[in-house]
Amino acid sequence: MATAIAEPIDGDRVATPDQPRAKGRVESLDLIRGLAVMGIVLANLNSLSTMGMEHSWPPADGPLSAGEKAVWLFEYLFIDGKLRGLFSLLFGAGMIVFLERARARGAPAISLQLRRLFWLLLFGLAHFYLLFDGDILHNYAVAGLIALLFLRVPPKWMLGIAATVLVAFSYFPATGIWDYRTYEVQALAAPADSELRREYQSEIEAERSHAYAEADVLREGSLADVVAFRVEHSTGGLVGNLSYWLVEYLSLMLIGASLFRLGFFSGEWNRRRMLGWGLAGIALSAAMSLPLGLWTIREGFPRALHLFVFYGPVHAIRLPMILGYAAVLVAVAPALLNSGVGRRIAATGRMAFSNYIGTSLVMALVFQGWGLGLFGQLDKVERLLPLFAVWVLMLIWSPAWLARFRFGPLEWLWRCLTYWKRFPIRRSATA
């Protein structure tokens, strides 16, 4: 998650790329980034550990237990789409930081940002094919290119326009999916031997057949087999899904950029008020989502209904919670950063790029056939064990690495590629 996974905000305002320093960091960004990259593991866990169709239709491989339904509802209310939203906000804020600091040094800011996004695109494509076809970095790179055209718009105008576009966009996917839901209701009400019911079931089985074929490759195939399958079957989705995600990512990036320029992340706003309306935003989103989630559970997770509550009017519903999470975390950042756990989370955020890609690598080693081969063998509740293990690993290795090195390994590589220059990485190199 790019300036969720962006280049770490290093040093004070006059730091150069050769001599970044920790003084003056906007530490609230590190903290939010760390919590977001930890949460995204939970959001991606289903897709990393079992057939992808279960993400868009949980009972694709069989009915859910009561515990699995509870986990699904929690994820639906508080996780799905919200962490991705935080990453998008941070990406927009990070673009502003990068451009301002480049301009302050007299460097070609736009050219550097373009190179940075180009390398992000390549990182994302490599991640997509090698480790996880749910990658968002390649989408972020494309959205970031478009965002560059709007970053000079006055922040209040940009904030209002981007939020309005995002909320309005909820209408279009919701309408299309609701048409499918109407068709589904008619098909399920039709006699079992009717043409309408057979057509509906045939569509479901065709999706299942593809999902099982993919699962077989991930469970039993080599890494080369996995890559070959994705090249053949997933490449079309790189472009086909971009139109859906682009409005979300671009709008949230511009909202994040606007909020950064307005002092939201740097503590210039009243923290007590931020905490209050942040909690209100979280509660509002949860209150709007809960009836949809309970409706889906009560109906037994019919395919089209789940698609509707998962991909339909969600942009309007999620936005208050995304902003609420950001506001609450900024408000509590000073206290949290004074704790040992808070400092570990912030270190995890400073290495969010490395942790994001690293998580996919660890999960691939655990679940895919070229690793331990546990793909599809754990239910939603059992998958929480590797989730917690990865969280602990992040919180341990991130501060340990940063105690010896100035950047995370992928953050350092991205920086070197952006500037086309090898920077020292060991802290002893600048001692």
C-alpha cells in the first residue's frame, strides 16, 4: 500500500535523500500505516489461504459454521475495504510529502514521482503474478498518475469534490449488481427443472469450476504452475477490474492529499473533536452495514445478494468509517506512540511496503503447494492462528530491522530505483 507503502517519511523538512533523519517525522502516518498493514492481512487472509471465490461468496465450498459467520460479519463491518481505504488516504498524503520535499531541494519533483509510480507498477505486477493476485499496487500506480493532475487544486475544493464523486459512484455498481440480485430471486423461486433455474445454477457451477481449478493449482502446483495459471486466467482482470477500483482509489488519494494539506495528520486539528467525530463516523458506517450483513446471513449468503452487500453501495457506507479510523488514530497517536506497542506498530508502518509483500510471501509459503500446502484446509476460524503469528512477526522484526538499518529492504530498493542511485542502508554508514 504504497504510501501506506510509500517511501518512508524520513527526516525533517530539509533532509536530503542522501541524509534522511528521523527528526520531525509525521509519526501519526507511521502509526496508521502500521495498523493498516496489519489489518490488511486479515482482509486478504481468505484469498491467500483458500479459493478466491470464497472471498466474493463465502459458502462457495460449503455452508458456514456459526463461528465462521461471526468472523465474516466482523470482517464485513470493520475490515473489508476500510484498511484499503486507509492505505489510499496515506498514499495521497505521501504523494504530497514526496513532492514538497523534492521541490524544497530543487529536485525535479514530478519526474521523480513519475519514476516512483513506474517502479511501483512493476512491483505490483510482480507481486500479482508471483505471490497474490489480489495486489493493489499496480492499481495505485495508475491512480497515482491521474492524481498528479489534481494535486494543485485547493484542498477544500478537492476534498469536497473527491468525497462527492466517491459517494455518488456507489450508485453505479449497486444498480448493476441489484439487477443480478433480481434475476437471482426469480431463478431461486422458479421450479428446480425450469430453464431459468438451470441457467442460474449453470452460471454458479461454471464459476465454481474455475475456482476449483485455481485452487488445485495453488494447493498442488509449483510456483511456475501458479504463475502460468495467472498469466493465462488472471491477466484480463488487471485491466477489466481497474475501472471499478480506479474511482475508489483516486478519490481516496485526493481526500488524503487534501487532509494532509489541511493539517489533519500533523496534529493541527483539535484532537478531542477528532476523536469524537471519528468514533461517530465508525459507528455510522457500522450502523449502515449491520442490516446488510445480517440480511445476508439470514438469507443464507445467496450469491448475488452477497455481491450486492460486498460491492454495491459500499463506497458511501465505508467512507465515514475510513475517515473515522484515521481521525481516531491521529487523535490517540501521541499517547499510543509513547507505549512500547505503539512504537512497534509505528515501526511496522515505516516498513509497510516490505511487510505487505513479505506477508504475501509468508502466506504463500504456508498455504501454497510449493510451501507447506495448507491451501483450503483451514476454516475461517482456524485461519486466525497464522494471522496472529504474522502480526507477532511484524511487530518483532520491524523494530529490530530499523534498529540496524535506515529503511525497510523494499523501501530502500524503491528509493534507489526512483533516484537511480544506491543509498546507504546501514545506520552505521552515517554514524
